Amino acid sequence: MDLTAARRHAVRLDLLDPLAHTRDGFRLSDDVVYLDGNSLGALPAAVPEVTRDVVERQWGCDLIGSWNVNDWWDAPRRVGARLARLVGAGDDEVLVADSTSVNLFKVLVAALGLRPGRRVLLIEPGNFPADLYIADSVGQLLGLDVRRVEPGDVGAALDHRVALVSYSHVDYRTGRAHDMAAITREVHEAGALMAWDLSHSAGVLPVRLDDCDVDFAVGCGYKYLNGGPGAPAYVMAATRHHGAMRTPLPGWTGHARPFALEGSYEPAAGIDRFRCGTPPMLSLLALEAALTVFDGLDMSQVRQKSLSLTGLFISLADDVLAPLGFEVVTPRTDAERGSQVSLRHPQASAVVRALIARGVIGDFRQPDLARLGFAPLYVRHVDVVTAVEHLVAVVTAGEQHDERYAVRTTVT
Ligand SMILES: Cc1ncc(COP(=O)(O)O)c(C=O)c1O
């Protein structure tokens, strides 16, 4: 399809889009095509007002009384329950707290403690570096064998020594989605436990932790959940593990009686034991406001739109970007794709910089990937075409060779 026909097609798809209205729930300039919601979600329109209220009224006027009168104390659970509906978990199974890295540390140690005698932890070689570092550190601290095994090869690596498998649902680099149900089943058949990092799937596809019988999960609040820079993350533990699981970071807020201020630790019942320190109320309540954009949405419709956007981008990439040196590394099969498309290009870093200068915002991942995220709540089909048009223009004019783009920015 050429780009003129593609634009006509995209306009039609947007007119028929049952989710077209959700873009109004965000503050986005029409001058920008924002394709980095997989890294930092756009600003939901509800957030500024709520944040102002939290700062000026709740903190400014109600002061410390807010922990009671504005229900700050229960917010990690309340926001967790809202999030639970997005990931197919029970209201009492999800807690919003800390960062994804910290939550992963808590989950790995807690889960490994549930399989004493098993000494192997399986992780994915290409997982986000933080997940690898944390797993290796846990392995060293507990004297366990940490093995890197591709999700596709997990069956052969499972035996009676494996305690836990920890994978990402969608690969941050390639956008490949793994079969959560099948992998979790295989892991359970071997008597091991399964932990998933949902950072690149929650909010763009229907995650069913309950149907898949997942033991533990973690994920970021600032990507497709739009909670804002540094938004707190979340942790999920299936109810069946609540009684026995132990956190390696026993904080006072996760104590059974926090305000008894006792000298020895007794874990709170349930998921609350994964609380550690005082929650970051400004960003936690910003996340709560941000999650309202999902109210009433059918996640299978969100998934349909996501696949339609990424599918259109891939078909245009094949038609007009491949001859210019781009290679699509994201799976073409719908079931194997998250909501981003990654393009390999020898000058990917400079191409992304030139693209951003033209108002199309994506990002770069080492060594040669341009990563474009299609957040279905605010990206339109016409944005897909605009992005491809600019990619063509950048490379045709050789803008990536501009010396301004030779030096990488701190954050890519
Ligand atoms: C898959 C995945 N896991 C973990 C993290 C790290 O999250 P945090 O910085 O909240 O610890 C990221 C960040 O991009 C990620 O993509």
C-alpha cells in the first residue's frame, strides 16, 4: 500500500474506531505523534486537577490528618484493587508500592522461600536488565543457581530442582508477547512457581493472571498505565500464597500492627505484607487518577485497536521502510505481539533523534533498535501513517547523518 492510500485507509479506520473517544482523556498536542507510551505514558487529563487537590487541599490544608480523612493509608490497596481489574487478579491480590525492581526482589525471594529444597531460578536472557540484575543478586544472596533460558526452551529446562521461573510477558526490546497460560502451566507441572513482569502488557492487552493461575507478578505504573514519571509500581501475589510468603524487606507499614510500633516484625495479613516504607502519596494518587481512563473499557477492544495499529505499521514498514534499510523485528503473528513495533536500522539512534525533531516521538534501544509504542488509548491510525511518512523523509534526506545526532543523549 502506498502512503496516500494508507492515509485514506487510516482515516476510515479512525472514523470507525469505537475507542476514538479515549484520546480526549489525555492532554496531547496535535503537533506531536507520541509513540513512547511504552516508556512514559501520556498525561491523562484527570491527573493535573487531582494532583493540585492532593497538594493544595489534602497536604496543604488537611496536613497529616490526610492519612485518615483522605484515606491515604489505604491507597496502596485501593489503587491496587483498581489495577487488579486490569490484570485479572482479585482486589486483595494487588498492592501498589515501590518500583518494579524492588517489587521483583520481594517477589523472587518470597517465591523462592515457598519452594525450599529447590535450588534453581530460571530467567530470560533478554529480559530488562533490572530483572536480570535483581535475579542474579537474589541468586548470590540465597546461594541459588540462576539460569538464563529462553521462554521457548523452558520445557527442556524444567525439572525437580527448579523453584521459580521469572519472565516478562512482553519483551521490552522486540515487543514479543509470550504465552502466559501455556508457560505457567508447564512451570506448574514441574512443581515450580511462576512470576511475570507485566510492564509492557498491562493496559494494552487483556492480562488474565487468575485464568492463567499465575503465582506472582510485578509491573510499572508509568508506561501504558500512564501514572507519570516515577509512578509507583505494583506487585501481585495469588491469595493461596499469602499466608506463607515472606518479604525480604519487612518494613513498618507492612507490619501486622504498624502503629503498635513493636520492636519485632510480624507480617500483615495478605498482600499488605509487601508494603515496606511510606507510600509516595503524590505519585500514588496521580496514578489513581490516571487509571480512571480505563473505566468501562473492554480490554479486548483495546487489544483489537492495538493490533490494528501495530498491524498497519508493520505492513507499511514492509512496503515502504524495508527498501530504506529498516527491518521489523517484532513478531507478525498477532498472538505473539505486544503493542510496540521495533525496527532494526544501522543508524537507529540518529534516526530516532531526527524523527523526534520532526515531532514523532519514539525511542532507541541498544544496539540498533528504533522502538515505537502504539498506546491504543491515544494513538490513532493516522498517527501510524504520519510516523511512517517521517521515517521515510528522515532516511531519504539522510537526516540521521546530521552531526547533531552523533552524540547520544543521556536518556535514549
Ligand atoms: C520490563 C521492565 N521491568 C522492570 C523495569 C524497571 O522498572 P523500575 O525502574 O520501576 O524499577 C522496566 C523499566 O523500563 C521494564 O521495562
